[in-house]
Amino acid sequence: MKHETPIDHLIKHLSHLPGLGARSARRAALHLLQKREEKLMPLIASLQQAADTIKICSSCGNLDHTDPCRICMDPKRQHGALCIVAHIADLWAIERTGSFQGRYFVLGGVLSALDGVTIEDLKLHQLKEKIAKEQVSEIIIALSATFEAQATSHVILDLLKDSPIPISRLAHGVPVGGELDYLDDGTISTALKSRTGF
Ligand SMILES: [Zn+2]
């Protein structure tokens, strides 16, 4: 077997990153090595800083350089509304819109037979604890519209069935800018069922 050089090593590590295949990993490695001062060195410093400072928020599960994270500590955010998401990426996606002013809870995934995610893998116990401990006046289940995510929503509903807190979920239906003619039948019928008044 061919001896792995430091360049091979770098390409291998880069190719394991999401969205980077072998070809783009080679391009990225070459780019970094050719622009040592402008690209490689700042990247090393940034990776080191991230490794040293970024932690998981013990309250919501977000990643930040403080624990609790800045969202959990922000006094301007409504304490009452709690938005349950599957992944940190979903939290970041909602934050990017700037349209939610409450707080979050990251479940850590959705149930999936394929990926071997069971009820025990989700942070349901911590969720229940957080709701009991903090003053939550509204719960929003912001999971994807997949079968697995919907099954997970039902597990959450079951977990909170004795709670008087109102629970809602994200609307399912016609995407903004979407044309009816191009939507699949499931989306159209769900949009009809979850229609809202003007
Ligand atoms: Zn937090």
C-alpha cells in the first residue's frame, strides 16, 4: 500500500467534511497550501479557537462560546415560547430568518429505524425537565415534514399530554414562491387540510 503523505492526509480529512467529495477536497487542499498566509494559517487559528471555546449549551443544546448560549441568556427574548427543533442546523435556520424571538430546545435528531435512532437517543427527558423548570407558555414543534419527524412529533405530544401549555407545529403546505401545479399530491392535500383564514 502506498505510504500516505501529509498532503494525502489533509485531502482525506477534508474529504470527510459534509459537502466535500474527493475532488473538491483536493481543490480545497491545493488552495490552502498555495495560499498559506492568507488562507491556511487563519483557518488553523480559527479551528483552534473553535476547538478551545465552542461548547454545547446545557440549557438548549445550541453551540456557542458561552454556556448558557447567547440566545438562552438574552433578556430581550421572550421567555415563554419554546421552539423544539431536531438539529442545531434547524435552530440556526430559524435564527437566520429573525422571525422567532423565543428560545429553543435541540432534540438531537428524529426517530429513524434506518439510522438506528430510538426514543432513548432523543433528549426527551431533558426537554421535560426544561419545561417543568422554566416558565414556558407556548411550545412550537418545529420538525421537518418527513414521516420520521412526524412520528417524533407524536412522541413529544405524548410526553406532554398532561401539560396545559398550548402546543403548535409549523404549517405544512405551499412553499413561498411555489406554484401549485408543480407540487406533489401529498403537499397539496396537506396544504388544503391546514388552510388558514385570511
Ligand atoms: Zn442555549
